[in-house]
Amino acid sequence: MSRSGEFCPRCGDPIERDPEVSLPGGQRDPDRVLCDACYFEEFDLVDAPERVEVTVCSQCGAVHRGNRWVDVGAEDYTDVAVEAVSEELGVHVDAESVSWQVAPEEVDETTIRMHCQFSGVIRETPVTEEVVVPVKIGRETCDRCGKIAGGSFASVVQIRADERTPTGEEIKRAREIAESYVAAREETGDRNAFITEVSEVEEGLNMKISTNQLGEGVAKQIVEELGGTYSDSERLISEDSDGNELYRVTYAVRLPRYRPGEIIDPDDGDGPVLVTSVRGNLKGTRLASGDRYEAAFEDEDAPDARRLGEREDGTETTLVAIEDEHAVQVLDPETYETKSVPRPEFLDSDADEVPVLKSRAGLHLLPERSDANGGRDD
């Protein structure tokens, strides 16, 4: 007699296990009434598909999952194939202590054969099973790459400057800011974040950007770092399938009239100013005194002033003598004559040489590059 008093309905052998195990809802599990031999005869540890198909973008490598494209950042598609197969495999519900390993075999550029080996414990009996699942790699063009190839864009960011042309350094930095901002959005999973086209024009720089939100974000970032202002104007271009109006927005960035490092004369009687910042208000250092200068922007971007030169135009010359607390003597770097000039606070009286700028307004001492703000923080 069996310990359970039951017999296998298929082979008639006594059952040495407790068959009184029910499924949820009180139903009896039919497999539990079978003896181990009959149970394992038709037992499958793993339920595997005949094959798995994966669609990837031929341009950027994104993988199509469900109804969307996902950037996976894979150098090859072996990891993608492993993940796709693991999602399709099913392990028997009664299996315990299940472990598995996979050995991919690349058959060709579009086929990876996945050798999957499973082990587990069923009815206190160790079991193993191996399945082979081919993964077919199909290639298409994702929505994002299709839009880029088609030149799609919703906003234009124009970089210009007030009463001047942006410098090469400003244009380079504006482009870096835009690319960094868009790349950061891409990293968050925004596949609609891209720059369609960047072109330098005589007046500055134009950038075509995928969405209006990104265009405005780029304009704000450029103004925040380089100073200036921006304005926007929209133009109706079409309607979507639901009849909603679609607009293309131009964000016109106007960089400040003056740049950090420029030397200007506001003609207010206090002498030239070395511009140190253009973020918000125009800030600088008075070359005659070393005092801080600040001009509040109201309706205009900057006050009227004469451009005298740039910090880089300065040259080293000899500090001849300290006259008093208000003046010093230096050599004119062109005529080598001794000239008396105002003594600003930033002057190092122990120095043998000092930087100066000679302009049509005269000879001016300059702060050292490490102390361009005259010892003050803007």
C-alpha cells in the first residue's frame, strides 16, 4: 500500500506523495495525482517560444518595444537578445531554486542563437532543461531618426549681438550650450530632443531645434551664461491630424553690446571701465580708481560708451615711481616717455612692471588677469 492510499490514474502505481494539494479556488491540481514517473514524462521546466524577433533602428540603434522606441546604448545586440528572450521564457510554477544561464551564438548579422540552460527542483527532484531560441534582428528607421533625416524642427534659435557681430568664441560657446542642454534632455529619455541643423551666418548663428520647449530652454541657457536678452515670435505652419494648429517659434537671442574684457568709456567723467560681467547689469572696474562700476539696464541693453580696446590689447611696461596715493609714473610703451597716470586701488606698488592700455583716451593701468574685478566679486 502507498503511504497516501492513492494510486496513479495513468500507470496504476502507488503514489508515495501527498496528492492533496489544491489550486487557488479550491480546485485540485490534476498533475498532483500522477506518480513522479508519469509526471516527469511530460514535464517541461521551461516554456520557450520558437523564435524571438527584435526590431532595431539602423541609424541610432534604438530598440522597438511595444509601441515605442527605446535607447539601450548597447554596443552590440547580444544583451538586447538576452533581455528579449528572458521576457518570453516561462518557468514552471512548481519549480523551486531555479537558476539559468545563457550562451549566445552569433549566427550572422541578423540572427543570434540563444542556448539557455535551466535548473531547478520539482517534487524534491533536481531537474535541468536546455532550450535553444533563435533571435532575429530586424532593422527599421525609428521616428526620431526619420524626423532628423527629414529636417523636422519646431523652433529656431538665432544668436545675434547688440550693435555688433558675435565673436567666434561666443558663437562656439552658444553652440556648446545648446548641444549640452539638448544632450541632457536626451539622457532623461526624451527621444524628441535633437538639433536638426546648425549654421553660421553673417550676423551670427542659427540653430533649428526639434521642439518649441527645447528652443526656449536653449535660449534661456545662452542668455543666463552669455548675458543679453531673448524674444520670441511664432508662425503658423500647419495643423495636426486632430486639427490642432502647429506653430514654429523663433527665439531671437541678442547678446550684450559689450563683452567681458572690453574697455569702454561711459563719458560720465570718471574714466574708462574694464567690463567684467554682462549678466544682468553691466559690471566693471574703473581703471582710474579701481572702484566698482555698475550700470542698470532699463529699456536699453547697455549705456552709450566709447570702445577703447580690450584687456588682451594691454602690454607690460615699467612702473617708474609712486608719486603719491593718487598717481604713479610709468613708461609709455610706445614712446618710452615717463607718464603720470592715476593710481587705482588694484595697483601692486611693489611690482616692477604693470599692464597698461594705450588708447585715444590716454594711458590706463589695468588689473592683473587674476584680479580683473579689482579685488571685488560681481
